[in-house]
Amino acid sequence: MNYEAVIGLEVHAQLATNTKLFSGDSIAFGGEPNTQVSPISLAHPGTLPKTNKKAVAFAIKMGLACGSEIEEVNYFARKNYFYPDLPKGYQISQHTTPICKGGFISITTEAGGERKVQLNRIHIEEDAGKSIHDIDPSNTCIDLNRAGTPLIEIVTEPDLFSAEEAWEYVTEVRKLVRWLNICDGNMEEGSLRCDANVSIRLKGVTTLGTKVEVKNLNSIRNVKKAIEFEIERMIAEVEKGNIIKQQTRSFDASNDTTFAIRDKEEANDYRYFPDPDLPAFIVTKEYIQSIAATLPALPWALQHEFQEQYSLSKYDAEQLCDELTTAAYFKAVLQYTPLSKQVANWMLGPVKQYLNEHQIGFAQLSLAPAILAELVGLVEAGKINFSVAAAKILPAMIEKNEQPLQIAEALGLMQVSDIDELAIWVAEAIAAMPDKVMEYKKGKKGLIGLFVGEVKKRSKGKADPKMVTQLLEQKLNA
Ligand code: ADP
Ligand code: MG
């Protein structure tokens, strides 16, 4: 392939405030149409907007997490245009004067490395309402509940180079906004939407090609599919000798293609001007400091810490840092045991499986970290067999909140580590396989596993495998 793709993403994240950006209207999802719309959201004469402080704090939080520079003197501007779902005739935005400038979001590259995707800006703006075309066959319905909902728009530099990277990037953005608790990240409900700007150029060329913008992608899959389609379409156009037109396009999820909705020959003129109803707002250094103080350790920092401090694999560390609650639970368990790798295996294995089966997350897990630590310790010490612990003891611990020892004893699941008792099974196993004993003595030491397995069978899994191995070795080498 002689071509390289260049991609810039604009992600709109709906902020998890209770009310709208400039009014007290609820932003709850799923309300009856047009029931969350006050005269302020409609900008009726005599009404005055008032800025939601929580939304500003959330935007700063995101900027700090991305290493952006935070602007201290801010104002909102009106972006003027007409659209049926825009009741005021303008959108209040910071498009040209963003509160956060620059910064980056780290992604894992296809080669498994790490790369910082450069951000251009993060700004605050309000959402528009919704035009609904599929309720009435001959009319478009308008629901203004969403009009005025606070958003941040996170805009990258043209710094992504494949559909896979775009996928990774949106995944990281979603993880981060959830981690910071500033957006629920639900793409199906429109809490996170993405516009993808795509261009191609010949490899080695450093200037940018003409871009198209695919609007309103509402799943990470669709972001990837739309970009894949666009790259191929544009390459085919150029190969045919055609010129790429600067366009706004839309994605058709029924067949993973895109289609043009308008050609963009020149820049729109939105007549931006500072909103006269909203005074400039100052974000002091002290205020920024106070927000910085509330930031949790960030996923990538924690992931490195887990890898280095607890010798976890990159994969395990990544899994544990998928959600803040998961990472926090891991750290909580490690307050009670030094067995970090085993805890990671338990959390990502049997515990995760239990959570998946019950469709809950670590946040809803009613298992005290200390008790999980104890179970991990008991298994490591050979007192309880791992499979038995995972299948029988763990669910009982979660559901009855009982101690693992208590359960294991009540169910007769304690591992036997009494030497005399073990010696009987060991003797039986040796007696049952005289030819294998000969082979072992001649040097086929790998057969030890076979004997251990035999003891396991005879003891119905209750024999402590470590002690059994030792005893067998003593006997066979005697
Ligand atoms: P517009 O004014 O059309 O909205 P911007 O310059 O604000 O364009 O950029 C919007 C997004 O498009 C940004 O994420 C930016 O990185 C990206 N972008 C700009 N030019 C290109 C290009 N030639 N190819 C790919 N992405 C681009
Ligand atoms: Mg744009």
C-alpha cells in the first residue's frame, strides 16, 4: 500500500451532571419527550442562563487528566445557525476559546507499544435537541429534552493513522471519562458520540490531504467501520484519478458504508460572538489545584505501577485498570496479602466469572477484600484446592459473606495435609503402577505428574499436591 490514512477525532461526551449547562432542567435519559425543557433552555425573552459549575469542574478534571493547559479566563460564545432541534437559533459553545488546550491520551499501538495521541483542545458546549424521523411517516418529531445538556468536546490533532488506532483511542477516552466519573460513557444512549475526520496521502508526504467528516458515530465499532470504509473509498477515488471532495458524510450501519450529506466548499459562517447573557468566568489557579487534588491515580499510571510494583503482566495490569472500581478492589485486597499475582489471577479468573454470570461489576461485589485475601492465602498454603475453592467456596463466600475456612470445614472441603493420611494414598498410587515406578527409577522423572494425578484421584482432590509431590519423590528416590 502506497497510502497512509490520517485521522482526527472529535468526541462529544455528555457530562454526568444532574442538570443542564445553563438551566435547572434535568438531563436524565429516557424522559417523556419535551418534559425537561424550561423557558431558559428555549431562551425565551426575559430568561437568563446561569453556568453549571459542576460542568466546568468536570471539563477541568478531564483536561488535567490529559495533561492539557487549563485556560484561566473563559467565556462562552454563541454559534449561530438554524436547525429545527436548536430552539434558540444558536448553540452556546467555547469552540474557539477552549477551557483546555493541548494534552494527550495514550493508546496501545498495533505493535503493542504505547503512543500519546495529541489533543488539540477540550471545550464545553451545550447539546442540541433530537429530530426523530421514524415515529411518524410524514412528519419529523422534535424532542428538546436533550437541548442544553452539558458536553465536553475532545478534539485530537490529526494524529491517528488507522481505524484500529481510532478504535483504541475511543476505547481509552471512554475508559477515562468513566474513571473520572464525569460521563457514563454509554454510547447506545448517546452519552459519547464521535465525528471522524479522515484523509489519505501518499506515504512520505507530510502535508494533509483533503478530509471528509463522518458525523455522529454512536459505537466504537461504527467508528472503526466508518473509517475503514472511508479509507478504501478515498484510495479508490484517487486511483481512478478523481479528486477527493471535502464533505460531511453519514454512516449507514446496515451495510457499513458512508454517504455524503453535504459538500463543504467553504467554511460555514457561524458569526461567533461572546454570549452577552453570560459574563466571562475566571478559573483561578487555586481552583484548578483543588480539582487536581481530587483526581484519582490515572489508569495508565496505575497500570505501570501494577506491572512494576507487583510484577504483573501488561495484560493483567491492563485488565485490572479497565475500571477504577476494579483497580481499587485489587489494591484493597493487597492490603491483606502480599500474593499480588495470585490475587490478580483470582480477580480476573473466578471472581470475574462470577460477576459476569450475575451481570454485575466489582462496584457491586459484596465480598470484603480481606476475605478474598484469606481465600487466596489458604489456596496458596495448600489448605484448600484451587478448583474446589473457585467452584464451591467463592460463591458461598459472596452470597453468605462467610469466612472461607468456615465454609470449607462445613462442606468437608479442607485439603488433607496430614502426612500419615497422605502416605496411604501415596503408597496405593505407587503400588498401582509398578512398571511406571521402574521407568521413573531409570530416569524418566517427568512421570512424577502421573503419580501426583493418581493420588489426586484417590483422594478426590483433597490431598495437598505440594506435600504429595514431596512424599512421592522421597519414596520413589529411596
Ligand atoms: P473543521 O473546522 O472542519 O471542524 P478542524 O480544523 O476544527 O476542522 O478539525 C476538526 C478535526 O479534524 C480535528 O480533529 C482535526 O485534527 C481533524 N483534521 C483536520 N484536518 C484533517 C485532515 N486533513 N485529515 C484528517 N483529519 C483532519
Ligand atoms: Mg468538526
